[in-house]
Amino acid sequence: MDARREDVLDAPYFHLVFTVPDILNPVIYSNQKLLYDTLYHAASATIQELTSDPKHLGASVGYICILHTWGSEMNFHPHIHTILLGGGLTPKNEWKDNGTEFFLPIWAISKVFRGKYMDELKNLWNTDQLEFHGTAEKYRNHYAFKELIDSCYDTEWVPYCKKTFNGAQSVIDYLGKYTHRIAISNHRMIHMDDENVTFSVRDYRKEGQWKELTLSGIEFIRRFLMHVPPRRFVRIRHYGLLCSRSKHKKLTLCRNLIGCKKYLSKLRDKEMPEILKQLYGINICVCKSCGGHLGKPQLRIPQRC
């Protein structure tokens, strides 16, 4: 979180979520690496196409895409969270934004995203790159797969924009906490015994109220393991102004154009004892038993202890 401070501008940011119809879930689970990548490609291409259009913004923006594959009950629900900078650089290297109002029509995002995802999915099918296992086995049949494709086009895809981030600090906080979540965290665990596990889940059919869910230990582990990403898979990806090749130069230009400060890293180049002391108030160079100072860099225990 601290390292990402230097990538944040004092400008509007928006939180977009891209999801696909759940009828695609069996095929996606059978081809995780390929079809997770397709989610990134389609989301990125959608944002790039719409934001570069003068009807919507007409500028090159920066955005971060993060893959989540779970719902509250640890069911399989692949979707992309996107942190989108609400402004960007025009072809003349001028800053342009539309203020704090979201500037992309949801209907346009839905239509373009569906088209780009389905185009890549069909290309993977036509080049025999897809595999079909378990409940996706039936889609080996050409007619069954064609029927699936037609159903996807007939289904309304529902991307949505969550609330605007309230300032740069909320973007920094989000990056540190939300982006590194896993399928379930410890605080949601309520009870477990030799047979079952009980944990809290949100019931979105009742306005997100919390309730308890009990699963057998085997089913709990099965659901958890569904969300282990493919080996060496990169879940957090940066695009546009935030692309690592050019972000230093372009973000500096953006700061100069909009006159905003740079959020400096507080922990850069510091050693671990200094980091622990600043973050948690823990001084590991002082013995808790006698107050003696430990040697550096070996951090030796004082003789009198």
C-alpha cells in the first residue's frame, strides 16, 4: 500500500466491476488461465476504446484491474475490479476530466465488454485452445457450445460503477486492503469442529444482511481451493498511464498539469526494524525483558538476559 502511494494522483477515481453471465462459469473454470486473461483483455480494451472516444472523454487514462473469483459464500464468481482514473491526457498532452461524475455510459460498457469477451472466447474455441471438464464436458459438442454462445448474447451483461472514491487517500487505502483479499478472511470464521465449518456470509437478496452458513469441512475446502489462481498468475495489472513502462514520466506530467502534490512513500529504503516501529510501534531492537538494546545488524540478545 505504501509503495502505491507514489502512483496516485489527487484527482477523481472510480470503481468499476466487470462480470460475465454465470452460464459461462463451467467453461471458465475448465480454462482458468486463458479465460481469466480474457477477462482482463476485454475489460482493458473496453475502457481504452470508450475513454479515447471524444464523446465520452477523449483522453488516455490510467487504471488497475484486479481479479476476484469468489462470491460471499465462496461460490465461483469470476469478475474484474477496476480502479479507473477519472481523467487523462489528450493527444496534445493536455489534462482532461469530467469532474466527479462518472463519464462512461453503463449501457455502452456492457455492450462493448460483451462483444470483446465473446470475440476472444469464440477465437479460442475456433483454434481448439479450450478444454472442457466436469460440468463443462457437454460443451465439447459443437451445437451445445453454439447454444451457449447464443445464450450469452441474449443475456444482459451487468457491469456497474460503485461509489466514487472520496479522495486520493481512500484510493490508497483500497489498494492496500481490498486488492489483496482472498476468498475468506479469519474474522468471518464463527465455529468449526471435526465435521463442519460455520462462517458469516452476506445475503444480497436481503440488502446485504449478514447470516451464518454451515458447510461440511470437505465442501468448505473444495470451495476455498476453487479460488487458488493458476501458477505464476498476475492478479493485479496496470494499464494506460499506470503502465510500468511509462508511468513515471506520464504521472509527473499529469501532476504538473493539474497542480497536485506527489504522495511520497513513507517506508521506501527503510530497514525492517524501522518499518515495524513506524507501522506498529514495535521496537525489535529493544529487549522486552530488560530494556537492553540489541546489536545491529545481527540484533544480538544482550548478555544480561
